[in-house]
Amino acid sequence: MKTPLRPGKAEGGFGIHHTEDNRHGKTMVSPLKAAVNTGEDWWVRCKSVLQSKAPAYPIEVSLEFCYQAPEYHLGSRWYSFDPSSPDSREEYRYWPVIDFDDKEDPKKALKEAYSFVIAELDPLGLKPGRDYCVAVSGTKGAKVFFLWLSPPGSDGAQVWGSYLKSLSESYSTLDAQTAWAQTFRGPWSRHPKDKTRWQTVLHRHPSVFVADPDWCLLQTRVGDRPAFDTWRESLPKTERPTNAFSSLWERASSKWLEAQVSSAQRPRRHYEARKMDIGGVLAANSIGSRECMSWSGDRYWRVSSCIFCGAKGKAAIKERSGFYDCYRGSCKATSGLPLSSWTDGLVVPDGFRAKATGVYVRTLPLRKRTGPPRANLLAARTKLMEEISQAVDNPQEEPVLLRCTPGLGKSHTVLSVLTDRIRDAFHKGEKLKVVVGTQTRELARELMERTNAFDFPMVVKRVFVEGRNEENCSFPRQIRTIGALGWSPGKAFCPSCPYMGECAYYRRVKDAADKFSMVFTTHEQASSMIDNEIVKPDLVVFDEDPLRSMEHPLSLGIRDIRRSAVDRPEPVEAAGALLLSVMQSALPLVPPNGSIELRGPALVERLDALWEQVRTSDDRGWRDVFIEAVALAPMMEPTGGVLAGATTATIRALLPRNFFRLLEQLVREGKRTEPEWNSPCRLVVKSSGIIYWEATFRIRPASFLPDLVLDAYGDRTLYENLFGAPFKEVHIRAELERSRFWYVPVRTSREALSDKTSAAWTELERVVASLEKTGRVLVGTYLAFAAEVKKRFPEVELYHFGRGRGIDTYGDIESVVLFGVPQPPEQALFQRSTFYFQDDSSPISMAKHPDNPRLFADVRVQRTMDAMRESEAAQVAHRVRPVNAARNIVSMGLVDYPTLPEPAPFPKSPHAPHIAAMEQWVSNWFETHGWFTPALIGEKVCPLEPIPKRAASKLWRKLFPTGRRSLSPDRRLSARPVWGDREAAREWARGVAREQGIEDWESI
């Protein structure tokens, strides 16, 4: 052992001591006990960082713990009796400490510690080394440890806390919460998170803080703990304190008495009188907190981060008053804020009575899970094959809506069945023509490429047809303009196109018309080719929801309507004149700052009233005139390629086809006789003078119905209203027990995410950090915030809402986070519901459910919401294919998705997902191979990082509880940290792995 340096011998006169070994026996404790204690058998609370509570030990035991293990915390309350005995008195002597912390600028904390000594201690005659010592932490600042204990009593912590609170306004780095701590890291202790730094005591006057702060902070990395005698000098003495310290304690007592008198003058109401649960409010707003009890028996909540200044662990909320206090002097809450002030802007649910716990408290009642029981993966896929085969072999009059868990392979299965049937038909000399429609051309191309793995007859063509674009058309701009007007480019432009003979688009269409072909295209293109008899299929399969192919929104302004009054047939001009009159009469109705929508009966009544002013001498009504105008639409359609060679400006001058569709929709409206109905047509008038007609026109397939529709979350009621025909529903659900579904109740609306400092971003950082230990992470969010997510978390994969279904790119990712809720605006939800149920006699109601304000009372609106919101979120969750492998799915938001299994609150522990993933991997390995050894972890065999040692020990005992907790049939491998014969065990494990053909067996 090196000779310890004596005080005054080290550089600068500071007592920095170095020892090679800190393991001293009890023989060194007895002189310490004799020096610190004066004949009494003292007790003090002491705990390790691994202990959750601080048990009371005799002073010699506590001091031995603290000296031998620097991570032990020494108690702030010293008892002259055993505090755990039944006849103990509530009396102790308090060890006062003042803590100055500033992580960003530790030098500022050193400076304020020096200012405190000069302003508060020197005038009272307190001397360094006799009455107090100062320790530098090196990471945050400095602590002033007093070398005397307070007088006996039960209010020492409250007295010292009041004194520190009175100093908070003068010292911004002062940490007043230290007064309430049961234990704290005493002098010469090591930082539990940074083993290289020591809390080093400086024995000189603190003026060196200001003179050379860099040197002071550097001392925390020098050497090891001091010798025993130096360590002893930094501990408090139990004898009578000096007069200087007694004067300081009298000053602290006067501050406490002033606080008692001021609080007695204004009694505060109990928070229960306000019907408010403090813990519930904090949980509802995702504010981290823990429930605590003060020494006076009052309950309070310690907030993880102050919601005003962001200080870690310095804010608390008292139960009885609801007052919010922060112990940072520069915070706006340093003098306390009432309940009404600190809850302003937070979610405060009425009657919320949930008790705060260690995990999140739900803010939304779980919705009921419905559907058939879940089957195992093999049974679900077998059922899927049987249902698809039956629908293909025996087409029914009713289309089949097949719902199944994403990832079961519905697209792959239908391709496999169709391939077999086409091959069988070819061998029999028969024809089986199939059209497969998808939502996007990318998905159609992907399906066609999947068929390369199947055995197709050489004569059968697999054709991918996409609409006209820059790649397959020489005049894409003109084609897009004609299509935007609602007319057919194939009639108006293509017949006279100079490149018609070599057009790539028509070559694909010609291949699709071949009787021996299987066509892959979009829903819109499939409906167009079949209705125009270009393709005559025997079987039509729609993969995913075909709503977009049947929903045609149109918008017509004054300029579009005026085109009907120039050299048009009389019915067309009369219809256009009536529409313009209605638009002109609606302008005075708009409020100064706002807009109005005329729809349904109000719109029909205005048409009736204004028709009397513009009608001619005949007795026709406006409905008859509109019908005549609609009948003239085929005559006015540009055909025969008359627009070939025309510019886009010339094409835009045409009367749009949507004009006639608007008339057709208004005729339907005029025939309704109900008092109210669901109208997809409306006249929009804004205060800025903008006025236009808007409608959602429904175009159903005219000559066919799909034989099979594959939609994981399709709703039969919506499909029947969409197609106007009954559907047969088949629902197959697979088990998802291997995957874990979590829930983080935090506001993730677009407004909440616009605030880059909101709790949602903080929680996302915590969730991603926890999930990254299990593997790669996919984050699904709004398109507008995708760039911000990628900027903050460059290592994650991104998927934005509305990107499209069926994308099978992320199946090997271990975790997915739904960061946001694909919530449509209420106006869009109303328009979609009206479109689905426009034929219903009862009007749509947007009223909320009385028992759950996040649901709608009208079941039709809720069905539409589920189709737009829940199914989109579920599609994102299933991108990682939780049905095929164990995955982590975390939904962040205040919405419960009934299409997913019931989620559990996301654990506070950052290791919980990692441990759960490790448990799943070990279980699968043992089930597959029949043996296991911890040597697999951390090597190439196990893809996961090692979990903490204590968690690993618990996990091994949980998975392998028999005998000596052996993890394999070989007795040489066990769950114990140290193996008996490591080399023999390693050779055995490598031999078994080599025999089973496991890759990288040499690394075990």
C-alpha cells in the first residue's frame, strides 16, 4: 500500500489521498466510531444503489458499508435509538447539507457555493474544516457538508428545507430538495453513473472555486478514496455543536417558523374538494412522476422534469393543496403555483380517479374486441387456402369479402391458387382469364413479379397494365388535361395520335385482351377495361379496398359553369343559367368571416325558387331540363381523336364532363322526399368571394362485380353500400400472442407534434431508445413530420400514413412505433360517411357517444372512422409482420385500435422490451434445438444484445426452474454466473451446434 499523503502535502494544500485497496476490516472502524460518537450507540439509515429502501443500521455497520463500498448512501437522519423498534421515539438529529448543481455549467455552481459561504457562513463565524467542508462532484457542482448535527427533534428536515427555500431566489443552482432526502451520497463517494469520478472534499477555503475552478473539477478524477483518517474528518460529530453552527440553525428555525405562520393565515382547500386526482392529471398528460410521502405524513408527487423550467427532479405537487413547487430559484414556480395555474393548458379529465402507479394510466376505455376466435398460424393459413380455393372454383352471385390478419399471405395464396387453376385449364384446352386489381400500380407490379416463382404455361401471358404516363405515352400533358375534364382520352385523342401504331400503352392493352393472359392493374383501370369490353375476364379479384376507383370528387367554379352558355343546346344553357343564378343568390348569405355550405333540402328549395325566375314559357321543371341536358352528354363528348394535336389551353376550354355529372347528382337530390337526407353534393360559399359546386360522384362498375375482394380490415356494410349489392364475408384471424403490443397515452395530434418540445417527442425518444436494444425500429407517422423524425432518429426506418397497403418491405424489422393517429378531420369524415350512406333515409349525425367522447354515437360514422383510422393504423402495425415472428408494436396516442390485440402500458423500465425479446428468442431456440447456453448471447448466433446480468439471472430461473437451473441436458451448463469447467462446456456446446448445422458455431 502506498503511503497516504497528509493534509497540506498535496498540490495546493488539498488533502487528496491515494490508496490501492479500499477493503479494510472492522478493526479500522472501531477508532472511527470512538472519534465520531461520544459514548452513545447511534443508528443511521444507509443503503446501496441496488436497494430500494434505506434500512437502519448501527453506526459502526453503516460507516463500514460506506467506506468499503463507495456506492453506498449515508443517511441524513441520525438516531440515538433503533428507529425500527416498537418503542422508538420520532426523534432524530439531522445532518444538514447544501447542494449546488448545474450540469450544463458546473463552474456556475462552484461560484454560487463560494458566494453562499461568503454571504451566509463567514458572517456567523463558521470555519472550513471545523464547522463545514466542501465537496466537488465534477459533473454538476459542489456540496457543503456541515460537520455538526442539528439539535434533537422531529422537524430537522422541515427546518433545513425552509431555510434552503428562502435562499432559492438568490442562488439559481441551489437544490432545495436535498433537505427532504433520506439518504445522499456523502463525502468522498463515487458517482454511480460515472465510475471515473469521485466526489472530492477540498479542505481549504472555497475561494479556490473562483480562483481556479478548472483545477477543482479536475480533482474529481484524481486517484481513489482517501485514507481512513481523512475520510473521518468529513463526517458530522454528535457532540454539542459550536456557537457559530447554533447561530446558523437558529436562523434556519426562524425561516421555518415564518413559513408556518404564513401558511396558517391562508388555509388551503383539500384537492378532493375539486374532484381532481393529481396523479391522474399527470398520467393523462404523460408527465413522469412518482408518488412520495413527506416526513410529516403528507403525500406529494415528485415530477421527473419540471413542466416550466425542465429541471430534473426539482418539482413537486402537494396532495392536500394541489400546489406546484419547483426548487430552482429561476423557475416561475419557485414560489408555488395553484392548481388552476399549473394545469392551464393540460388535459384535465373530469372525474378522473385512477391512482398513479409505476406505469401509465389509461385515458381511453378499451373498446370491445370482436370477431371469430384466433387460430394458430398453420390452421389460419389452411383455412385461408380453403376459402380462396372455394371462391375461385365456385364463383357465387354474391362477391366474397375475405378478411384476414395481415401477413398470413392472402396475396401469395390467391396467386398460388390462380396459377394452379390457369395451368389446369390450359392442359384441358379451356380458357380461364383472370384480372387482378390493386390500389396502386406499384402493388400491381409487385404482384406480377411474385408470379415468377410459379409454374406458368409458356403460352399464358402475365400482363401489367398501367395508365398513360410519361413512360408509355408521347402526349402525357394533353392526356392528363382531358382526363381532368372527365372525358375519355381513348376517344378524344388517341384515335388520331400519330404514334398510335407504336404506342406502348395500347400494346399492353392488346396483350391484356388476349384470351390466354393474366392481367395485373389498378382498380380504376380494371373497371374501365371490363366495362368497355376491352377485357372479358372469367374471374375478377380485387386486392385491398377499391374505394378510390368508385369515388370521383368534382369541383366546378363560375368559369366552368359559364362554358355551358356558349353555343350549347338549349337544355344545357338553361341548366347552366340556373346554376349561376343559385351561386349569385348565395353570395349574400355568407358571414363576414367564414363560409357556408348549401346541401340537401335547402339546396333543392333554392333551385325550385330560382327556376321560376329563369325558366322559359314551357311547363318543364328544372329536373326535366337537367335530365335532357344529361342525355346530351354523349353527343357533346369529343370523339374520333378530334383533340389530337390540340394544346392544353384549347382542351381546357371544353365543357367538362363533370358538369353533366353534377346535373345528374342534382336530379337525384331533387327526387328525394325525406325531410333530411345524406347529400354528397353541396354549394360552398366563402367570405372571400370564392364560390363553387362540390360533389362526390359514385361510379359503380356497370357490367360486373368482383368475385373476390381481399381486404384485411374491410367492413361488409360499407362494401354493400359502395357496390349496391350483398357481400359474403369470410373472417380469418391468426394468433399474435408471440408479439407484444404496448400503449403510450400521450397526445400525438398534428398540433401536439408541431411543438418540438412536447411530451410526445420526449416519449418517442424514450421508446425508440428502449426498442433499439431489440433490433431495428420502424416509425409510422404523418408525412408532414417524417423528416423531423428522421432528423432526430437517423437510425430508424420511416413509413408515413396513407402510403399504401400491401408493401412487404419491412418484414424483418423487430419493432414498429405508431407515432400519431391517422385521424381524419371531422369534415372529411362527414363527407366520406355521406358518400357511403347517401342512399339512407336517415341523415348522418356527428354527435359523440355519451359514454366515450372519442367515439361517435352514429354507428355509420363510427364504421367509416374505423375504415379510415383504425385500419390504416393496423396496416402500419402489421408492416413488420407480427403474425410471423415476435415483434414489438407500440401505439403512441390517445386512441385504442380494436383491430389490434389489447395493448399493455409501455413499461417504465428501459430494459423491459429487451428482456421480453430475449425471453422469446431463448424459448424459441430451446424449443427448436433442445438445448441452450448463455454463451450464445453476445455472439453471432443471437441477434440481440446481452441483457443486464441481474435480469438475465431472473430470466434463466424463470425459463429453466428445474434442478440446478441447468439450461441444457448437459449438467456442465447452468444459469450460475460462473461455470465449473468453461472449456469443457464450450467444447460441448460447439459440438452440438456443429452437429445441428448451426451457422457460426465456432463463435460459441
